[in-house]
Amino acid sequence: MKHRLVVDKSRVIRTVACQILEGMKFYAEEAVDDASALESCRVQMPDGILLDLSDAGRVEFLRTLRNGRSEKQPVVVFSTIENDVQKIREALSAGANEYVMKPFDREALESTFAQAGLI
């Protein structure tokens, strides 16, 4: 079963995203912040990460993940409520593969994951 990590400070968003992913037959794990996300990646690197970009440190988390020593690099889809082109470019330059706008539903998440090669 494919492993996905959902990183978001909002418990509601994590719960909804995990329910959607589990409905898509993925194993979904949650992380509330960058530190717990990095620890989860150290224990078992997921195939894909859904990363909330609203926290300032998330681009740094992405750079740390991409510059890590792991042979396995997950596909990263970030979620955002902002349509600031500069922030989107920065996240993509830091190593994100794709993005989805919040609020998202199963159809939007499934389509974005497909575009990113996770389905």
C-alpha cells in the first residue's frame, strides 16, 4: 500500500485529507509540524507528502527534505489558500512537484496527485 504523509497544523485539514487518501486506498500518516514531519520521514520515507504551505518554515522543510541523504525522494504536493505566484514559484523551486488550492475535495486531490505521478 502506498504511504502518504499529510503535514498541516490544522487537525481538521489533516483528518479530512487522510480520509480522502484512505478512500483512495493509500496509507495516510499525519504530522502537525516540520519537526514531526522530518521524524516521520526518517522513520519511513513516504511515497508522497501533502504539505500545507501556510507556515513560514515549510519551504525550509522542503529544502531540508530535498537536501537530505535519503535515496528515496517523495513526491511533494503542497496545499495553499494563497494564489501568490511568487510563493508558488518559491515552493516549486525548493522541490515541490505540484500544488493544490484549499479548500480541496477528493476530486481536486485525486487530480493533483495524478498530475504529480502519485496515482
